[in-house]
Amino acid sequence: MKIRQANYSDISKLAELFDLYRQFYGQKSNLAGASRYLQDRMEHGQSVLFLAEDPNTGNFLGFTQLYPVFSSISMQRSYILNDLYVKSENRKQGIAKLLIHEAKSFTKFFQGKGLELSTSMHNKEARSLYEREGFVQETEFLSYFWKSN
């Protein structure tokens, strides 16, 4: 298994995975939109994507996407591990764990404060993985969200 940072030449194959990820969360398939979204993030340096690639076939098996955020209080950068997806037929092989390890290494290398993530209360497998990987549930701060529409 090869974990590497995605680049522009990966967008078309990566968009297929990204579209499957969105469908997993109940969104309609939109391959063209997925491709545009990923290209826009890369062009503007707004996210970092890591791929899990089968070195024998070149197939993409999973990905994670990190978004940088900043804390005025600590005056440090952190990353939001916003997306983590492994194709259903490739789960239970440690791919998600490898992607998380790459995200952690990237964060440390760039002297980030840490990684933040959120997941569905019902996604027990993901929650278990995150806890095994050292993520702890936030208890100090409450999260709020304002919806514009």
C-alpha cells in the first residue's frame, strides 16, 4: 500500500472516490461537481489530500482530506481531518489507519497544533478507530453552527 499526497493529475480518479464518499453520506452522485470541487481546493491551496494507492494496479483505494485552520489563542495552525474514506471492498485492511498516520505525520512536520475531526454519532466503527488512534472527544468547548439558508 502506498500513501502519498494527491496532485492535479490525480483529480479525475480521485473525484470518483470523492463522489462515492459523498454518496456514503447521502448525497446524490455528482462526478463533475466532485472534480471541480477538488480542483478548486488544490488550485487555491485550501486543502491537502492524501491517497491510498495500490502500487500494483495504480487504483485508488481511499483518501483523506485536511483543511488548515488557525487559532488566535495558541497562534498555531491546526488541521481539520474533514474527509476519510476507504472503498467498501478495501475496508478492514488498515488503510484508514495508514491515512490517519500520514495526516498525523504531515501535521507534525508542519508544526501543527493537532488534528480535529467530527463524525456521525452512529458511525461506531469510525469512532472506535479514531479513539484507538489517540483522538479524544472534546469536552472543554461546545460546538455551534449557524446555517445560512
